[in-house]
Amino acid sequence: MHTIPPSLPQADLILCGAAEVLTCVATGSDPIGADPIGRQAGASIAVAGERILAVGAPIEIARQVDATHARVIDVTGKIVAPGFVDPHTHLVFGGSRVEEYAARMTRSAAEVRALGIPSGIQATVEMTRHATLDELTESAAARLARMFRHGTTTVESKSGYALTAAGELTMLRVNRRLREIQPVDVVSTFLGAHDFPADQPRDRYLDSLIQEVIPQAAEAGLAEFCDVYCDEGYYTVAETRRILEAGIAAGLKPKIHVDAYADIGGSALAAELPVVSADHLNYTSRAAMRAYAEAGVVGVVMPGLDFAVRHPRPFDARAMFAEGMNLALATDLCPGCWLESMQWVMQLACRQYAFSPEEALLASTVGAAQALGLADRGALAPGKLADIQVWDLPSFEDVIYRLGNNAVTMVVKRGKIYFM
Ligand code: ZN
């Protein structure tokens, strides 16, 4: 009979028997032996509390942790990956724009408007302003529950559909409420500068954002990031600078919607500040991509949005990789792109934007976490959050092969088991 040395850390949970664990921690260095996603065949994962204790061969785990009181989950034959991080969503909104989306299948935007169908951001602003905090919370929580079921364990969520001081703060309070009532981590972003309200002079709204709403949101701890929609017809580069600098002064980290429909110079500002992430990037120049790579700005690209709006200029991921950029994938879940599955985002990224399956996985996990400034997740390694998804697939590559499939059979979020 052997005794376990008392110094070994106690595991609460062991996942064992996986066909493959995708740690998303790069291993090896030579061109043939290098593995960017750190595949480990037959590895086990030990979890204590909210964190990962150890990842490795079962015999190694047995040496490293005390599993006497651990719950052991057999994941034989399954693929195990870090929970997805979805770093760009407009999760909170009132109503739906299904009527507009369906009409747009066969008609132009102008034709749809001529039919009197409420369209665009302003239509959602109307619906959001008429919804209560409880109603907004309920509809967002339902979407979030489905995202969780698809393996997403951290979501960024932006305001931006109220476009009034009080309404924007309400949207941020919904983010806070969501954190309290369900398990997915919600990172809150203030996007009062999503558009200009139709019922207020442009300058007055801009001043209220800078002087009133940003300081209040920061003071109340309602947001971690400040974002601006910098594009033709939206916020100018000068306006964007004022807002993001006000955010930085208040303690909010900067993000930007940029180059989605035109290159108005927003990327130069974004690399100069620098922002934590620059999102969309359809019209971004090679020089701006280089500047982003040098400044360590994560590029967030959203294949589902390009698909949903049938974008005339899909982003150029290969050019971004060639210039050395770190990329993240996101759903851009919003009323114009009702997309809750990061698996489907990976499928689009691979087939339509020439991501390799490995690049798509990294951009949906560790890269996406970096787009939110989070170093504690997106990879399966000791000390990281135990945010883990289990796929019922015969190989890793099946996740980008089986289109529209949901492979998730189990999720571990902060050490707790769901959907088993
Ligand atoms: Zn967006």
C-alpha cells in the first residue's frame, strides 16, 4: 500500500481518456515538429477550484496531483479544447430584425426601407429604448445560453443601441446582471459611439458621452472597454480620438470598429494609441496591418458578419498574418448578424478566408482572449481558468469539416461541469 505525499495539490476534477487535448500552447520549434495548438494525445486534465492544475499523460497527472477526492469524468474518444472566447458581440438589444434580414435576401437596402420595414442600427435603437432592463436581460441571457451550449465561455458585450445617457448605462447594467445570473463571463464594453441618435444634435451627444456617460460608466465599474464605430457616415477620426482618450483618462481600455466600410484613417489612430483590439478591418491597408503588428494590437475579424451582410470587400486574413498580426475571430452577434456559434465562425474563417484549422482555433481561444486583454484563459495549462469544452468528434479537423454542426457535449466553466 502506498501513501500520497501530503504536498501534492488536491484535484477536484479529472478529465481523462481524451483522444486529443488541444492545449493551444505551442510546442516544438522546427518546421516539422512544431505544433501551434499543442495537441496531446490521450492527455488528462486536472482541475482544482476554478483553475487547471495540470495537463498531461495520465501517469504524469497521477504523479503531480492528489486525485483521491476528485470527480473523474471519462471523455474517452473525445476532443478537448479551451472554451471559446467571443471577443466582439452586440449581445444586448431589443427586438429582432428578422423582417429586414429576410426581405434583404431578394431586395436592396433602399427597397427594404421603401417597403417601410424598420432597418439598420436605428431600428434596433427604437426597439432597445422601448425595452426594460429585465426584458433586455432576458433576451440576452437566452442568446448567451445558446452560445454557452456551443462552447463559448467568455463573451464581450457592447452597449450602443440606446444612444441616450441613461439608456447606454442601462445596457451596461444588463451586462452586470448577466454576470450574476449565468455562468459565462461577460466583458462589458461601452459603445455609446455606435451611431449618432436621430433626435439630438451631433455635438451635444458627443459632449454628453465625453463629459457625462464615460465618467459615470467608469466610476460605477460598468465597463472595462470603450469602443467607437469609426467609419464613413459614423464617427470621424478626430471624434474617435476624443472619445477613446476620454475613455482612457477614465480608466477604460480602448477598442475600435474600424475600416469596415471605408478607410478614413482610423487604423492610424488605433495603432498610435494603441487600442487593445481593432475590429472589422475590411479596408485596412498593408501599412496599417504592419503598424498593428508592431504595436501589438490584436485584429478582430468577423467572417459571419461579412456573410450576413454579403460584404463587398471581405477582410484579407492572409495579408494580416503575413504582416505579423495576431488575429482573433468573433461572431459579431447583433440584430444584423444573429450568430451564436464560434464553431461556425471557424468553419467560415477556414473555407472563405484561408485560415488553417489551427489558426482558426487559436484565433477563437488564446487570440480572442488577448483581444480582451485576458491572459488567464484561452489555453489549457496549469494556472489558467478551467474553461474547457469537449467535442464529440473523431478528429480536431472535424470541427471545421462538419458544417453547421454543434460538436459540444460538455463544457467546464471555472471548474464546474455543464451539459453532461
Ligand atoms: Zn460591432
